[in-house]
Amino acid sequence: MSIGVASANSILLVTFAREHREATGCTAAEAAMAAGETRLRPVLMTAGAMFVGMLPMSLGLADGSEANAALAKAVLGGIAFGTCSTLLFVPFLYTMLRRGEAKPLEEYV
């Protein structure tokens, strides 16, 4: 679950950066910064909703729920790590991999 959320957020971030770069002709670093600023709220909202939704399961308060609490705690850790890597590592990696000139949208069709 946590890998799916992190992957979806990373894809949204990179897609926004690519489209912004193609539309404005800015550098990869500028596009990554713009994507990080614009997509920060949706990424945090998605991760926050998942985190809050897993909290009752991780507390293990009901009878027999102790077995699921360990799984929930692992998912919470994965969500926290995935969100941090989405917001910090993915824009850095995008900047390093997309140093060349931006191609116009017509070349992809």
C-alpha cells in the first residue's frame, strides 16, 4: 500500500514537472521546484489521509487486533518514508536526469 501511494505521488510530481518544463521552456531544476511547490498540498493530503486511516489499526485496541497492528505500523513507516522521498529525492533525481533541452509536446505524439 505504501509503495503504491509513493509511486502515484511521484508520478504526479514528475508529470507536472515535465509538462511545466515543456510549456515554459524552463530548466529541469526550475520545473522540479515548481512541481514541488504546486503538488506539495495534494501529496501531503494523500499521505495524511492514508496515515490517519491506518492509525486505528496500528493502535490495536480491539480484541485480537494485535496481529494486524504490526502490519499497520510497517505501512505507516512506509508512508512516512515514501512521502519524504517523493518530496525530496524525486525532484533531485528529475533534475539530474533531465539536464538537456526540453522537447516540445509535438515530438511525443
